[in-house]
Amino acid sequence: MSLLHVDLQRLPKSSEVLRTPLLPNLLSFQSLFKSSKPCNTQYLPLLFLTILLSFCPTHAVSSITSPCPLLTTPTYGLTSAVFTACANTSIACPAAEIAAILLDFANYYHWNTFVIVAALVSSPSSTPTTPHFDGVEVGDVYNFTTQGLLPGGALTYSQELITVLPGRAGDWSERGRNYTMAWRSYNSGVLAEHVSIITEIGEWNEEGKWCGSGKSYYDSWETYYGPAAVDVFEEVGLALETQFVVQGEDLKTWAEGGSARVSEGY
């Protein structure tokens, strides 16, 4: 599993990821074995049975085996998180251009083989303080049409509500410039939120100015929550993870082919 290029403080602690009773069982067993008192061997079969049962799958977070760690989201955090699908890659393109591509939903059909159509359904009553980016506003709702999750080329559909948008010039930290955006499921029985962070590769010069290299890291993940997420993982979880990787590769190919985008009038 490749590492995400995000601030490690965003990642859940191991105690937040672990949802199995295995850890407390082993801790109690450890204290038993360290005890100076003789161990009563008649309880050993029960002890080993308890360890074995700790590994048995259940309809809970501990039953999910995913190549991605559980990652937090702006709306839901890690509470009731079940699994995360993720992808990351480096892209030879400035971060601002990548952000613009990801938020130009009307043109997804040009490059995205996973989300093949993204159509605006509704917009909030905007105010001067409503966060926006190139015509996209927090609170906008889009219909997503996706392919690749079901066999036989069957299409799937979802509604997504924009929850986070970057500033037009990016968001700044001591690590430099990044663009963060997110949208969550809307009018759905499944709670999920998709986060994308584009981090510009560069450095601060001696004068304290940021010097970008024209290259960026792309990190994207979607975390699913609640009991319904277990069913989602069992039905399409592996396909979803595959399509996240495919989408990242599609984005890389399209962003790095700048001349091709211009020739198509994009």
C-alpha cells in the first residue's frame, strides 16, 4: 500500500482504526502471563478459544479488510467509519490547473472513465460569503453517473453535495500551497464523503516566497459510514477501490496532456 501525501495529523490514530476486541483480550492475557502467580492451566483452552473468536468476522468495522486506512472527512470525521477507498499519484501539472479540472464537472466526460457524467441539480441561495471556485459553490448538488462498479457495464447513480472548496489561489500552510475539496452523498441511505487534496511540489526561497515546480501530488479518498457501508463494501468495495485508482490515472493523463486539452477547446 502506497503512502498518502497528506499531513499525518489527518490520519486516524491506531486506536481509532482498531475496532476489534482482540486488543483488550490480548492485553488481559498479557497481564495474566506476567503475573507472578501460577497460571491455572484448566483455563488455557478457554483462553485460546477466546483468541480464536477474536479473529472471526462480524458485521462490524473489524470485518472490513481494505488496502486503504480509515481516513477522516470534514463532515463526519471518523465516527462510525467503516472503510475508505483511496488513490494517490504525482502529476506533472500545477496544482491550480488540477483543481480546476476536478471542479469542472461539466467536462468530466472528456477524461473521467469512472464518473462519466456530473450534472448540476441545484444550487443554494448564494451570498457574497458563500465559498465558490470557478462557478462551483458549497451547497451545490450534482448527479453523478458512474461506471465500473457493476458487471456488464451497468451504470450507477448518486447525488453529491459540495461541502468544501479551496480558495482560488489555494490554501496555504508551512508546507506550501494545496487545494482541498470535498463532497458528500446526498439523499442517500449511505453516508459517505469524498475528499481530494492537490499539494503543489515546491519550496520557500530565502526571501520567503513560494516557488512551485509545476508538479503536484494528488490524494483522493472516500470514507463510508454506518451499517449500510458494510453492505456497500461487500457488493462493490473492491471495484470502488479499483475505480478510484483508475480515476487518478485518468486525471494524471488528462492534466499532463495540456496541449491536447487546448486542441479540443477545453
